Amino acid sequence: PRRAVRDAGRRKGKRRRRGAMAAAAAGAFSLREVLDAFQKCVTEQREVLLEPYLSGWRGLIRFLQSLGAVFSFISKDAVAKVQLLEGHCGGQQRQQYVSLQSMVRHELAAGPAALRARPDSGCRTLLRLHRALRWLQLFLEGLRSGDPRTSVICTDAYNASLAAHHPWVVRKAATVAFCALPSRDAFLEIMNVGPPEEAVAVLGEAIPYIGDVYSITQELFAQHKLLDLP
């Protein structure tokens, strides 16, 4: 019986991975894909690897885009930021952009003033994604909690993260847009991991990994006084 249970578990895991790969190939969001990416982000030395970080963000962007125009003001900016970082990771100095830590060391070597004068710096670009990641983390935690009021969950998450970095016009438009959000069940279906209870379980796995990446980034940027880069 134990062997049968183990075999059933393995088959279930394979089906999950195949489902995530199929969804990704079709351009659809898959929560399992995001979980796998953020799992791979943090090394034993607590460094954040940029390739899986960007892979996780590509999945999160598909999540935002699957919701239509409601989140376009965030998803469009995230797409631009991910592309810019991909350029750094694949450029002539790509060895300096293997991890978050190596990127910070490399860009700070020229001095804080020089870094602040670079609008295309990796640090400035990642900071914008970092702020948005906090909002998504809080929003996904709210979805997992079982509260059916998705507009309230999203607004609370936004006010606790991104709102402080947006002008009043954007904040007002965002809170109005959030009122048109679909139900919690619709969000769980978008996760593409099976029935609602399965989506909640995968959220429970994914959120700690996302939170870990956020915490490491927050601590590193605070240490080097990079949290207010213009």
C-alpha cells in the first residue's frame, strides 16, 4: 500500500509539471511554473539568481495579463523592466548579472552617485519589480486566506505596497479598476493547477518562496541604501 501511495504521488507530481509546461507553452499562466522558478532563485549562500527570478516574473506577468486591462498599468511596466534586465543578463557584462548580489556589487563599484544617474541600471530596474512583487505577494496571500472580496484584498495589498510609489491619478484609477475584479473562484481557476483546493495548496507552497526572495532583496537594498533610487 505504501508503494502504491508513493507511485500515485509521483504520477500526480508528473501531471502537475506537465500541466505547468503545457500552460507555459500555450502562453497561459501557471502557478506551478512560478513556484518552480522562485524555488530555484535562492542559493545555499542566500544569493538570488537573476535567471530564475526573471522566469518567475514572466509567469507573474502572464497572470496579470490574463486578467485583462485591470492590471495593464502594472503588467506593461513589468514587461519593460524584465526586458531591460534580460538585456543586462545577456549582455557583454553578463557575468556581473548572475545574481542580485553580484549585480549590486558591480553597479555600486562606480559609486552611488554614478548609479543614481543611470536610469537603465539593473538595481533601479529591479527595485521597481521588487515593489510590485510585494504587492503580488500580499494579494496572493489574501486569495489563499479565503476572503471572497477580491477587490478589498487587492486594494489592501496595493495600499500596503505600490500605492506609495504612484501619483494620485494612478492610485485613483487603480482602486476604481480593482472594483471590477473577478471572484476568488475565478482567480483560483486562472492558476491552472486544478480544482480550487489544489490552487490554494500550491499558493501555500509558492508564497513562502516569493516572500523569501522579497526579504533577501529588501535587506540587501536597505543595507546599500538603494530603496529610494530615483
